[in-house]
Amino acid sequence: MSRTLVTGATGFTGQHLVRRLLDEGEDVRIIARQAERARALFGQSVDIVVGDVADAAVARDAVRGCGLVYHLAAAYREAGLPARRYWEVHVESTRLLLEASHKEGVSRFVHCSTVGVLGHISRPPADEMSLHNPGDIYQETKSQGERLALDFHARHGLPLTVARPTAIYGPGDLRLLKLFRMIARRRFAMIGSGEVFYHMVHVTDLVAGLRLLATQSGAVGEVFILGGGEYRSLNAIAALVAKTVGVPPPRWHVPAWPVQAAASACEWLCAPFGLDPPIYRRRVDFFTKSRAFSIDKARRVLGYAPQIDLETGFRATTAWYREHGYLPPPSGPRL
């Protein structure tokens, strides 16, 4: 049995994917910059190639003997991260892994992109035919990586497919913790109208979709948006979070433009010193850019069928936050 390689394995989605592969009896190899962290997560269950995913020798060593590659590695937005690093992780590492996979005769390459390559969705829902409209360096380099992968497939015939996940959440994810925590503490104010859409996907449903991409013949050469079964307005999402944590729904709204101006000023002042700004423009974008997508193609071609609705997913996520001390226990009757 040939091995399966997973890049980005120590990230949120990567951890869930690796554990599912191991549960299914797969022989898994990962690339990790820190072997200690990888061993803490997976013990001796995986083979580890230590190094940077954008290193040519690491890519060759990692792909050797593998029949399936999941390329999930991503450079997430953080203060002081140079633009070149996004390019190295999203573009250069993709090129190196594609070349190594082609030489190795890999039977399927699953490239994980993002719906962020489409930017703001002015006429929701967007689908796989919508034009790329990236809005920052993360989305721009993700767009370049996706295009590189599809072009490589067209030129060399490597069996490849592209996933574009919507916003990923679930137990273990900390990116939405701030939203949950502020609502639970009744300190949340909606920036703007709150009527823009947000489309989420539970990590368990996403991993199921990634497995379909690796196994279904109709996936080769195609792009698929993998999202949850519904999208909602930010007002509706905030109200559902409030219901889940047991507080009244938030009512405060503040205009978006002063916050956007303040965020731009904070980033400009903090960037030369490598400091984390108290507010980012991309965080304001969360409240002002609409993100709603069709998953009809994945349903039709792959048989993709998300199982976890937002209410169920939010309950599980809240329970995990409380179990790990990120949120206080509920007080009083549930609302």
C-alpha cells in the first residue's frame, strides 16, 4: 500500500484529515517544521519529513513512495509576515510538490485553495465559474497557486483536483473564538449592517469532501467549492452564537468606514515595528465583504452532502471552548 502525504498536517484541517486517514488504515506521511509538535499530535502513527514545505529537497523526500498527496499547507495572515513567505508557501511549494508528484507517478493530487480567491461576492451565491478577485496577499498567492496547479494538470496530465473550502470551523478551531467570546461576554458590536453573507463549513464535512476529491474519477481536472449546506447573514450568525452560549442576541451596530480607517492607520503604524495591530483591515473585511457560495457542483459530481448544520456545529464548538477553558460555563437559564 503506497503512502499518503499531507502537507499542513499540524494545522486545524490537516489534523482532522490525518486522523481520518489513520482511522481508515492509511499509511500517512506529513511534512512538519517541528517534529516535536507533530509527535505530540500524532505520536508514532505518521512518518514525518522534517523541514519547510517550500524546500525542494524536502518536497522530493516527502513525495517519494506516495500515491496520494493532499496539499493543505498555508501561510496564515499575521503581523510582520513578509509577502515573500505567502508566495513561498502558496506558490513555490505547490510547484515543487507538483513536479515531485509528476515524477513519482502520484495517482491523485488534491490541492487545497480557498473561496477567498473570489474576493467579495457582489451577486451571491458565487460558484466555480466566478472570476478570481483576490483582495490581499493571502488570497492573491492562493489564486496563483491554484492557477499553477490547474495549468500543471493541463500540461502534464497529473491527476489533480482543487478544493475551495468556505470558512472552516469546529471543535479545536480558535479563529472564531474571539467572536464567540465577545458575544458570550455581551461586548460584541456588529460593524456595518450585518446583512452581508458568511458561508461556513464544519471541518468534519470538509474532510469528507476532501476524501471524495481523492477518490472520485469525476474530480480530476476540476475545481470544487466545499461549504456547509447553508449560508447566513452575519446578523443571523451572531444571533445563533448568542443562542448557543446562552445570552441575548447582540444589538449594537457601528458604522464600518471609521473602523476601516482606524484599521488602516493601525497597520501602517505597527508594520515597521513588527507589532500586532489592535485591529486589522482584514478583520473589518469580515463584516463588510459578502461570502456566499453554491456547492451544487460538489453535490452533483462528487455526491458531497454536508451533514452538520450550523446549530449543531456551534453547539459542539461551544462545548469544546468551554471544556478547554476558553469560554466560561453557562450561567442561568438558556435563552
